Amino acid sequence: MRIPPETPEVRVPRLVGLMAMDARATAEARGVVLAAPDRPDFPWTVVDYVARQYPRPGTEIPRGAVVTVWFEHGEGEGGGGAGVREPLRGGPPPGGLRRELDEPGEPFPVAR
């Protein structure tokens, strides 16, 4: 087995889809360091899957540089994927004539 000499530049491995423990092992083998800002317990995280990474796979970076990874949220951790929904407003956007003129009122009061 031929072992290539250490070079100052390495290519970022693809970590998306790997479990945390596999991502750490892959990064170590390639000569990069992992950071996970959304997981303070990252050194002990085992079965969470990497959802995103920066820099992208294949990018050349200096040996020992940091690759940032983010994990999917598990059951009961705020996941769900629905996000925040805002109600849709009908009608044209604010501004224009509505902004310049007052809305007309009832010209004649209606007696009921």
C-alpha cells in the first residue's frame, strides 16, 4: 500500500449523510478538523447524521483547517420541517393610491 506524502493542501471529504462518528473518522483520516456549532456535545455525538457542511466537498483547504458541519434535528428536538408560516394578505401590497388617499366612507348613513 502506497502512502502519499503529506501535502499542505487537502480536499474536503463529503460528510453529508454520514453519522457523527463516521464523519469524525473521515475528517481525521483526511487531515481536517470538524466543528459543529449546533452541537456543543459534538465529541460525544454518535448517531446523528450530517445534514450540511462548509466548505463543500472537493474544495482544497490547508491541512488542519476546520470544516463546519450541521446535523438534522432528531425526534423532539425542534425538527419537523414545517417552519414558521405567516398568513397571506389579500389585495395589493401597501402603498400606491391606498397610501395617498383615505378610504371612502359610507356617503349616507344606513338606518336599520
